[in-house]
Amino acid sequence: MTTKDTVYIALFAALTAALGLMPPLHFAGAALPPISAQSLGVMLAGAVLGAKRGGLALLLFIALVAVGLPLLSGGRGGFGVLMGTSGGFLLSWPICAAVIGYLAERDREGGALKLGAYIALGGIVLMYAAGIPWMAFIGKLGMAKSLSIMVAYIPGDLIKVVVAAILAENLRKAYPNL
């Protein structure tokens, strides 16, 4: 790994942390995952940095959260947060970024629309596939209730997909060797 790779990994871990400064919305209950901008960091890390660097950026971020740094929205941090109801979503972030990055790397010329589809696959479908069962089990909510709760999150996540696709596509055009 080069110094440039290390800098990009740290930069996108920091970007994800900075997105946590936006106050979270807790409309479904304080124990459930808050609506935050941080999943945008996951989407951007994968789409801009690719599979390896994007996944490592989010792995670094999760490691920092696990040791107690309050980097999650609302100033949350610590191993306990990762084992709470939103833990499945959070722990999936490195994998989600890596999947988005893998798909984006394989189709560099696909355009913003295809990139958006890849981001939605990794940043919504995969993240929900990991997070919803975890939330159902840890929160003792059951799958049906967990699924119905997460439906409310989809519009915001789709907005993040659009923002990530536009930003990533423009960054890829401006910096083709990124």
C-alpha cells in the first residue's frame, strides 16, 4: 500500500466521521438506528476509492468507533454501540463499501445511473440485509416489525444514493487516476 492509499483511507474515514456531525433524526425510537448522513460516507468511499481502499476506510472508521471514539452521529461510540440494535448496519459498512467499490471498478465507464445502481445495491440492499435481521434479534422486534420500521428509511437512503452517484461520477471524471 502506498502513502497515497493510506491518505485516501484516512480521508474517507474522516469524511464519514464528519458526516456524523449532522444531528441524527430519531423518529422511530431512540433504540433504533438513527437517520444520519454517515451512510453517505460508506457509499462515497466505495464509489470513489474502490473495493480495497473503500473497505479499509470504513474498517478503520469502525475500529475507531469500537475503541470508544464518539464518531457516530449524536456523539456515539464504543463497542456497546456496535453490539446494539444498529450494530448490524454499522458492522456491514466495510463490506458495503467494498462491494460498491468492486462493482464500480469493474464498470468505470458505466455512468452515473449504473453507478447509482451499484451504490444502491451495496449501500441499501446489502446494508439492510445485514442490519434488519440484527435489529430484529437484538431489539427483540421480530422480522416483520423490523422490516416495517426500515421502510421509513428508504426515501432518505435513495436521496443519499443520488448524491453519492453524482459526486462520485464527477470526482471520477475530474480525477481519473484516483
